[in-house]
Amino acid sequence: MTIAWDISDPFILRVSPRPEDIDGLNHTNNAVYVQWCERIGWAHSEALNLSLADYTRLDRAMAIRRGEYDYLLPSFLGEDLTLGTWLLPGDGKLVMERRFQLVRESDGATLMRGRWDLVCIEISSGRPRRMPPEFVSAYVGAARESGHGQQP
């Protein structure tokens, strides 16, 4: 099945709810979706050659200033799901945005959409700081090269 992504060319992660992900309502707990977003965010960052070790070395991090999630449909134990993520370039200096879309593979239904507003911080002080060239090259560069400078 072809997935109708909100924005083309996502970085993807395939996931499937496990027994420990299921809550008292017999569907995937919403907090698990947030954990999956964190997992794909790091995987995407590492694919762009920026790891936690690089963050530490540079004394910089992209911190979540705001997170929003729209839970549209439930998912259930064992379903095959695909989570996509994209970076939008922001101002290219201090802020950027990451978007998410979770899709059920069997019918292509979108189960969740999310977004993070990110700000570059100096890890040692926690204060906002300009993105180092490595961040601009990897993150902003990836967003612009993929044509994700425009919102859907």
C-alpha cells in the first residue's frame, strides 16, 4: 500500500505495539506514540550524522520547546505501523520544527500527527544559543534539500 504522507520523503521507522504498550482501554497508550516520536527523532538525527556524542562535544542540543500531538485513531496490539518524520528549517539560526505522522499499514489510515517546536540550546547553561555549523548543515540542510521549506 502506498502511504499518503502529509509531506513527501519522510524519514521512516516501522513500529508495532507490544503487550506492554497496551493500556486499560485495550489500545496503544498515547504516551507510547510520544516515545516513538523521540525514538525516530534520534534515529533521524543519527542518520544525519549527529549523535548524542556530537551534542555533548558541541555543547549544543535541539530541545523541544513545545510538543503537540493529535491522536486521531487508536492502534492495537501487533498492528504494523509506519511513523514518518520531517524537519522544517525554521529560521536557520535558533529554531526549527519537526513533524510526525503515524500510519497504519493495513489501510493507510493516519493515527497520529505531531509536531515539535525546537530551539537550539547550550547544554552547559540551558540557554538558547545559535545553531553551530554542524547543525545548520545537517538539520537545516536536510530540510531544504528535501524541499520541506514549505508547510502543507
